[in-house]
Amino acid sequence: MIPQLLDLLSVIHGLIQESLVLSCFDFRVKGVPPSLLLQEVHVSKETIGKISVASKMMWCSAAVDVLFLMDGSHSVGKGSFERSKHFAITVCDALDIKPRKVRVGAIQFSSAPRLEFPLDAFSTQQEVKAEIKRMVFKGGRTETSLALKYLLRKGFPGGRNASVPQVLIIVTDGRSQGHVALPAKQLKQRGVTVFTVGIRFPRWEELHSLASEPRERHVLMAEQVEDAANGLFSTLSGSAICTTTSPDCKVQPHPCERKTLETVRELAGLAPCWRGSRSTDAVLAALCPFSSWKRVFFTHPTTCYRTSCPGPCDSQPCQNGGTCVPEGPDRYRCLCPPAFGGEANCAPNLSLECRVDVLFLLASSADATPEGFQWAKAFVKRFVRAALTGDSRARVGVARYGAELTVAVPVGEYQDVPDLVRSLDSLPFDGGATLTGRALRQAAERGFGSAPGTGLDRPRRAVVLMTEARSQDEVAGPAGFARARELLLLGMGSEDVRAELEVITGGPERVLTYTGPRDLFDQIPKLQGKLCSRPRPGCQAQSLDLVFMLDASVSVGPENFAQMQSFVRSCALRFDVNPDVTQIGLVVYGGLVQTAFGLDTHLSRAAVLRALSQAPYLGGVGSAGTALLHIYDKVMTVQGGARPGVPKAVVVVTGGSGVEDAAVPAQKLRENGVSVLVVGVGPVLREALRRLAGPRDALIHVATYADLSHHQDALIEWMCREAKQPVNLCKPSPCMNEGACVLHSGSYRCECQGGWEGPHCENRECGISSHIGAGRVVSVLLFPGTVAKGGSRALTEGVSLRSFIRQTFSGCPLHPRCHAG
């Protein structure tokens, strides 16, 4: 009788405990607020708004297979399954779903996996989203491991195998009833990128074991749909699979906290209980420990990576103490101090104080787009309101162009600024071809009408070209025609047309670029300054052979190399480039050394500017010493276009990597009469650069590549100073083919060897003496500023040696091994 009683008491005790557990469990779950955030990114409200804006700007248009593996088990529940579907649809909104681009499929799993639709079933975004909406909650156990093994056996249903990236998005609560680590590892080893997206109250440890590395970038929470979609595409954009629509948007880490609801057991106290004894038939009463079960939240600190886009006030558009008030993702207004209340962005009065006639030339072609044309008109309207005040001496005109030029407002032919603005408002978009060259020529011929006065009495005339479209005709010739008529050409456009605008205007300092409408209006003060400023000349009258040596190694990178190019173009503008004054050459080095162009390759400044823009970025590991030896052997030579008796300089622009071997080659150049200046950028190896700069410490240190322009004046001053240094006519030696250079009475002569003849030992068996005449001395011909002894030609200072030789020996009968060049 006693054993049966004990069994009965044990059952009763178990039922009591289970009842207590259930009542406590129900109370805790019912007490959970429905709006509780299970993942919280700890950032300001403003940053959350930027993340939300960026989520709507995400777009993935690449060849990639995306498969949703969605938990439809009872532990998730029907309501959470509907939220899983909403998340999947939100992700699809940012996918370019096409057969050759993004393919999407879905599998629902619970006790067993079920294919909802394969990746090749639907070819449009609308079809995929509609099919996801039709998915029906299945119910059953959470057999995540079976679903993963299904994929290991069959692969991505309807996919393109491993020929394109494969992305698996598992939406689950992480409460699998099997082991998931091994099949998940095998999938990732096959190259599948695995995202895990928590739903309801997820078990984060299991989600981390399923996800790809780094796990903090591949684990998300579906309850906050926009945040989860942002995190997903932020990770994909880092792997170059997807991109954001704006280059200003950036992926940044933020501290965040994840929560989950777990059941824990804790001691509730002591309660009377009955225990039987095997030694006796008695039932004993005692106090037994009593435990209760609670549902409590556990927090997991982590890092969340999210893409955020700049807000309208991030660029601080309001000047002079104005306060920026955002009014949506891309609009703002300025609360200005009283003195600036009537100006745009609280800007100061920008009245043009110089006397200038300005013709705005607006691109109105199909490639320029109607939106771009409207922004250009808005810019001109804002400019004239700010610049044409009562005491301004400037006059403005407006023309548009596509295939032909149309002068809408002739320069100065308007009653007042409101009249000019009304004329702009009525100016329609044209469309058609983009013939910028023809428009420039027509603007030079008839854009300014009959300009009053001549010579000093005539105002400065300027054409401001505004375009975002590349020209479909040649622009260099018409631009030269316009500048020959003493027109100042200024260019405004996007970064895509910068190189063409520099060719048109004559250099980067006459070009203004912008990234968007807000940035466009910020160019008004800069344009005003360029219209009224005069360019500062360099050492225009000094002869100089100048070689720029640019670090194009992987340590610099293509973006910084482009800033180097812009800096060198600005420097080149300060020199009069022609064969009789300044010659410019360019050498780039990275994994190899390359002469981009030699000293005598380009005979004008415009040609040099074009060639500088086309200089190649090489990458690889660079050696400055090897590049300097290349200049010594191949560039700063008579064969390479260097001129005897002309000062010579090399400007090295480097990020500091690969300069350890450069000190000896640099000294070798200096001993050969070539000045060397080093421009070091960033956290460079200072000691190595000082050794490279030499005893005169010819070194300029620049903090960043963006700061190069601030050191342009110092560089120009150094180059002009070197151009005035006395030169040794025999350094570098003008004698070719191992001829010896001998100084003689302020001149030099070449003593040739091995059967070579000519002023510079450049000819072999070519009958020069028969051409010039018996008894005439030809080995002392070429001294700057002197007359050839016994001859009729002279080499004046700075004249190209190659041109002189061709003129002097044009009738020389050549040996078959000699060439006419």
C-alpha cells in the first residue's frame, strides 16, 4: 500500500510543479510589451533617420542567386512567419530581378523542407513578391539541419551553380531540434554566403553558428525590417555584389544590443512535502526546495554595420552663423541672422566688383538631360541675384546649345535682374546632339555682339560653360579659337567631364566641379572669384627642362594618383611650354617604370595638359631609385629631348613607399647637373626622404593628397629658382655614343670616338664634311648664343637640339644604318 501511495504523491507533486511553471510562463510572456525592440542600434535619432533613408536607396543589380530559407515551424508561429515574408518582400524591393541579373527562390522548412519556388521560376520583381505573399504557414518541428542537408544534396534549386555568387538568407528563431553547425559549415565551404535573420525571440548563439564570417555582419533581426535590409545590403556592398545609389553613402560600425527571451529556473523557497522511507513503512513530512521557472531577457552587446547617407544639413550649407533646419531627406531651410536674411544660404553679398561681360553657355542637349538644364538655369538665376547689385559693373548674357547655339539673352540686353530672370524662366530645353566645339566657336564669333570699346577700354569677356555631357565634336581647336579672341573660358560640370573642361579652359584652375544641386550652388563665390582674378604667372621667360616623376604604385592608389595628376596640371599652367622656353616630361613608376611622355614629345601647354590627364596608373610595388636611374639614362639626355645649356629639374611626388633605394640615384642626377626636389605626401619615411632630398634639403612635406594644391606656390618658387642657376654645358653630357664633352671658352665641343662624327657624335659615315665643306670645323658648332665656327647657322639658347640638327644637316646623305630622325 505504501509504494502505491508514494507513486500517487509523486504524480501529484509533478502536476503541481507543472501547473506553477505554466502559470508563471504565461504571466511572463503576456507581460512582454508587443513593441519591444529585440535589437537596438545605439545611435542618435538623426543617424537612425539617415539609415532609414539609405535603406530606401539600396539597389543590387548583379548576377547573383538569392535563396530564402524560411522557418515555418510552430516555435515561430503564424504571426512571425508573416513578418518573415514581409522582410523577404522588402529585400526583393532592392533587387534587380532578371534572368541574367538577380534570381530569387524560396524554401519553407519545419519538420521537412518544402520548395516554394525555384530560382528560375520567375523573372520579374512583381512575380517573386506575389509568390512570397502566397506562401502558407506550414507548422511542425524546427528541423533546420534537414533543410541545410537538402541544400547540400541538391544545391540551389534552379540556380546557376557556382558560376555566380550564392547568397542564402535563413529566417528563423534559431531553436533547431537538430545539430546545425556541421551542415552550415559545409555550405559555407562551398562558397555560399549565409545570412541569418532572427525572428520572434531568437536564440542568437545558433544564429551565429549558422552565419558566415564576420558574424556581426551576417546576423540580423527581421522584426526591424528596414534596419535588417540595410544591414544585409551593407554587407553585400562591402563584397562588391551590390551598391548604393549615392557615392556619398558610407558603411559605418555602430554599437548595438540584441535581446532574447530565455526560460530560467530559480529557487522559490521551501514547501511541505511527503517522503517515503525504504527502511520503514512510514510516510515522513519534510520541507523541500521549491523552484519556479521564469522567462527573462538576456542582452548580447555587438557591433552592427549600417549604411547611412548624408543629410541635407551635413554639408553645413548655411553660412555666417545661419542655422540649418532639415525638411526631409534632401531639403533644408536656413534660419539666417538679420544681416543675411535675404540671401540664399545666408551667403554674403557677392556683387561683382570687376568690369566683366559674362556669357553663360548652358548645355541643352539630350545627353545633358532636362533636369541638368533646369539646375543650370537655377544656378544662373541665383548667381545674377547675388552678383548683379546696384553698384556692379558686370553684365550677363545667356545662351543654350545642342546642335546649334541660341543666344537667349544677349550680354547686357535686359532692363534689370527680374527681367533677366523672366527670360531665363521662359528658356526651353532643346535636346539633340552635344556639339560643344561648334557652340564655343559660335559664342566667340557672335556671343558678345558689338562689345563696347577696344583695347584697355574694353571690359574683360568670359564664357562660363555649364555641361554634364561630353562633346560629340572636337573641342580643342574651337577653344583655342575662343582664347585667341581674348575670351576667358571657365567650365562647370560633373567630375565625368572634368578632363574635357580642362582642355577647353586651358587648365584645372579654370574648372569648377560639383556632385549635386546643393554643391552646385556653393560654387557661386568661387565663380565670382575666378571672373575677377588674374592668373599668376610662373617663371614664364626662363628656359627649363622639367620632368615630373609620379609614384603610381599600389601604396598610392588610383584616387590619390588622380589628385597627383591634377596637382601637376596646375603646376604646368604656370609655364610657357614650347621648344624654346620650357619643356615638360613625365615618368610614372609602380611595378614598372614608364615614360608617359618625353621632354620634346609635346610642344604646347594644351598638349601637355591632355597627356598629363592620360597618364597611366600602374599599381604594383614601386622603386623610386629605379625610376631615377631611368630618368638619368633615358629621359634627361640629348636623345631624350634634353637641351644643352638649359637648366634641368626633376620633381618627385611620392607617398614615401619604395624610396629607400633612391638616395644614390638622386645624387647621381645632381652630380650630372640635374636638380631634384621631393614632394612627400602623408606619413612618409622622413629619414629616407631627407636622404633623397640631398644636402640642400629640397623637400616639401604634404599632410594629405588633397593638400597638394596648398604647396603649389612653394614648388613653383623652387623651380623658378633652379631655372636661374648657372649651368655646366657638359652636364648632362650632350655628346652621344660615348663622345667626350670638353668645355672651351664658354662653349663646348664633343670629341667623338669609334668612327662617330657630328656636333654631338650622332652620325656615322654620313659625309657631313662633304656637305659643309672641306676644312670647316664642325665639332664646335652648338653653343647657346654663339655662331657656328665656319658655318651659317647658330643655336640660340633654349632652341631644340633636334630641330637644329635637322635644319643644319637636312641634305646629309645617310648611311643605310642611319635614320632620318
